[in-house]
Amino acid sequence: MSTTVTAKGQVTIPKAVRDMLGIGPGSQVDFRRAADGNIVLVPVDAGDQVSRFAKFRGHAGKGMSTDEIMALTRGEG
């Protein structure tokens, strides 16, 4: 199966491939280089996306409130 790259660098993934991978509008995919040098299209599991950022959960400190930011921006702080 083949497809053509547009001037913007976009390609249309053939319907048969989309169906096989279970991807649709809004789906995210990764392009990975296989050991043999081929590029492989892999659907990104929504769980994988969450787990990528799970390690950061709870590490952010309490930031400034909107009112504090606005006061600082206006030179009132």
C-alpha cells in the first residue's frame, strides 16, 4: 500500500490501515524506526499518554492566584 506526501508533508493513511490499527480522527500515532531501518506507524495508547506525565503529578507548587498575577502585571505588587 502506498500514499503520496503533499506539499505540506502530510499523508493520508489508507482506510484499511486506519481500520487495522483502530485509529480515527483525533488519534495520535508514533513513527518509530525499526531495527531494519523501516519506519513503523504505531497508535499511541491513551493510557501511555497519561503514564508519560504521571511522574510529574503532585510536584508543582502552589502558584500565584489570578489576582496576584494581575497585581504584579500592573506594578501593584
